[in-house]
Amino acid sequence: MDGTLYGQAAVRRYMALRLAQFTAFHPRQGMDVMRAIRAYRNAQEEIRKSPDGNLASRQLELAAASAGRSKDQVAAIVRRWMEEAPLDAVRRARFPGVAEFCEWARSAGIRLAAVSDYPARQKLSALGLAPYIEVVVTAQDSAINSFKPDPAGLRQALALMGIGPHEAIFVGDRLDVDIAAAAAAGVEGVLLGRGSKAPANVTSLPGWPALRAWVAARI
């Protein structure tokens, strides 16, 4: 979901500025926050390559060991700086055409779900999209416990919606993660916003207005 519904670069610039301001007044705490966030993100990519055990707990354990902090300390930093503080910036960074697509999809009887590697409900609310999303699945859910490209999250979303792989498309912004997960689940994947970087066998569209036109032509 991140990078597909809103611009991550803009949010990260905003958060970098906020963290720099915080660090200017609280140097030691600011450095601790930066180390913990970096460690948490690195832990996600490590687990993505070799999933094992409880996902949420293991990510915190790896991040805590790398950052030299306790799991509780890392969890508090993640909650404040990665889940709560960015919400205003997420709202402002919503991609053009997302809300219009969701409104059109509802009127056309197209059901929507979100499958994310991070907790998604607060972000969907901040984006103003929560009322349109029927099913929300995240990697940390006990029934999933894996990051994409593992297809478990996508398969769970299909099961909750009561549909088969051939009845869905999966839209994402990462070829190696989102499109790979779609392929593993037997779902058609669409790469959004990557232009010519997609291989010939993968549909690539520049943005949400183009996706709407592409979907409309298929129904």
C-alpha cells in the first residue's frame, strides 16, 4: 500500500525535517530514533528474504539488537515516528486520482481491499479512503505473518472477499515485491507509476487515472 496510494518520498522528506528539528533540541534522543528506524526498516528487508517465526516480534528483536535498544523502546519509536507522526504528511501526499478511482469503483460495483507490509488502517483513514476499502490485511496479522512477496496476505484478502485469483487484480509499486506476490498467488499484477521499468509481460500504468481507464475497458 505504501508507495501505491501516496508518495513515500514526500512523506520521508517531511519526517526527515521533523526528526532533524527534534534532534537539534534533543541530540541523543534524535540519534537513538534514527538508529531505531533504520534498524527496523533493515530488519524488514532481512525478514522478507528469510521469514521465520513471529513476524512482528522478530522484526522488533532484530531492530532492537541492531540499534542497541530494548524491544519496547523500538516499538515506542516505531509507533510514534513511523505510524502516528507521518499521518498528516500521508494525507497531503495522496496520489492524484486515488479518491476518484475509489469512488468510481464503488459506483461500478468493484470491491476494494488493501494488502500492506505495515499496519494500514490509520493511513487509510488519514487518506480518506477507509470507507471504500472492504478488507484490510497486513503482514503482522496472525493469519499472515509474512511480508510480500510471500502471497499469504493476498491469498487471505481473496479468501475474506470470497473470490478467486482470476477475479482480482493486484496493484503495487514494486516489481520484486508486489508483482512477485501477485504472480505467486495467481493474480494479475499491475505496476503503478514505474513506466518503462516493467518487463513486457507486466502491465505498467503511470497513475490512478490511467488505472481507472484500464479497468473500465475490461469490465
